[in-house]
Amino acid sequence: MKKYLAVAVTTVFFLCLMTMMVFFMLFRDTSSEEGILTSGDNPDGTLLYTENAEELYEDDEVLPGKEGFFCIPIPDGTKKEDIGIDDRKMDDMTLISIPAEDPDYYYNHNLSGSKVNIKNIGFGTDNGRVIFEIHTDGVCVMTSEISDRCLYIRYDRPHDIYDRVILIDPGHGGDDSGSEAYGVREKDITLGIAQKIGNDPEKTEGIFYTRPDDSTVPLKDREEYAEKLAPDMLVTLHTNADGSTRITRGVEVYYNKDELKEKAGKLADELSKISGGTEKKVQKKKQLPGFEESDIPGIYVGAGFITNKSEAEMMASQEYEEKAAKAIEEIF
Ligand SMILES: [Zn+2]
């Protein structure tokens, strides 16, 4: 009797073990798909996702002349203009879309090269294209090159490649227009100035933006991005409004660190000059508006009063935006 019991227990044990193994094999892939599916960009069918970028590489070999780059093989005949690259710096992520008729192409063509600053990579298919989702370790600058067989990509940490890192924050944007008067919107002025900063090639390097276009970016996200980027200086751009009177005009500049006092003064002088010698106020504030939680050295610019008709019209002009952008560049 004891012998039968032993056989029964052993059988049950092995049956359990086999069931567990089958479950593991069945559901292993499903769980590893979750990472990329959360992006919502390629809902139909994920091929592979890995938490660890290493799993996608066949070797660590450094490609000759391509140190620091990694290679995403591209199918024969792929043209440069067919490849889509969506650099989402604020999310530490890049989406790359490559036309591939054979969805299994990337099962047979592995990535290779440098994995520096890459946290994980996923890829999936979407309408005859393969979408790569690349996550980096923190904010990175992406460089890409296309050859006949590879899309070469590398990621660098800003402070490793630039002498100084500046974060420009064009106030408001998207659903949030900021203050508005005489058909002029604060969000357009701040973006207009921001987009003209860095046109001088000497000054372009190391400049980052909380929003590059008219998109809605919550204050919390801007602050988080600033914390991650840890710029040497933050410049947050706004215009002023006075609801009680349309006469108030002038420039307001705040700074939060003593070492920025001189720069803030210089910027206020210059902006006031551009505005035709208006009043100016320079003040130290413990916290910059919109960045109350962070301790990053920064300057707040209240360029002028949108509620003052002549200032609103002036600030909306290309000429003013160009001059203001230049004045801001001068303090970098
Ligand atoms: Zn504002």
C-alpha cells in the first residue's frame, strides 16, 4: 500500500511540475510583451520586448568607425526618407519606424554594437512597419546615421558632450494659451522667442526645450524633465498681464541664485532696451514660478505686459522675438 502511495505522490508531483512548465512556456512571451504594448503605438502584435537591451544584441563588438553606435539592420532597398525617427527626449525614449515586409526580419537580423546609455529596447509590427521603442538611462542626445545596411544610433548624456547645458522653458502651450489680449497669446510669444534661440550655431549646442512646439506640457512634467536633465541654467519664458489696467508695462526678471544676479540684470537691461526703454524689475526669488520644487539655477523672464496694447503688438512681432532671443543667448 505504501508503495502505491509513493507512486501516486510522485506522479502527482511530476504532473504539477509539467503543468507549471507548460504554463511558464505559454505565458512567458505574453508577459514580456507588456512593456511595449503600454506605449499604445503598435497595438497589433508585438514580436519581442526585452527589459534588458543585451538580449537583442548578437555581440558587443564595436563597429569599425562607429564607436559608441549601435546598428539596427535595415532591409534591402530601404530609403532614408522611409525611416521615421521620433525622438521623445522628455520621456527618455525614441520610436523608430522601419518599413519591413517580412515581420520576422528582426528575428533573423540582430542588433549589434554599443549599448551605452540604453536601458531597454522593444519592437513590434504595425501595418508593414517594424516599430522600435528604445528607452535610455535618463535624458540623452540621440545621433543617427544611415548606411546601406544599418541605421546607426548612439546616445550621449548631455553633460558628457556639452560644456554647458541650458534648458529653455517656453511658458504655457497647447490647451493652455497663458494670458491673452488683443489677439495675442502668451504661448505664441514664448514659443516664438524660444524657437529663435540657438539659431546662432555657436550657441546651439547644449540647448534643450521643455516643449519644441505648440504642445500641452503640464508644469509637473517640465519640472521633472528639468530635474532629470539637471541643466546648468534654466530659462523660463513668460509674458505679464495686469487685469486692472491696460497701462502697466515693462520687463520683469527673477533669478534664484546669487551667481545669476549679474546675468539677470544684464538680461533685464537688454530686454528693456529692445522694448524702447521700459521699466524693468530684477528680483531674487527663492523659487521660480512653475519650478517651485526644484533647486536648479534659473531665470524667469516676464518679457512684457500682454495687457498693454503696444507691448502686446511689439512682442508678437518677429523682430522683437529675434532680438529677445539674442539677448537671452548673451547670458548663456
Ligand atoms: Zn505665463
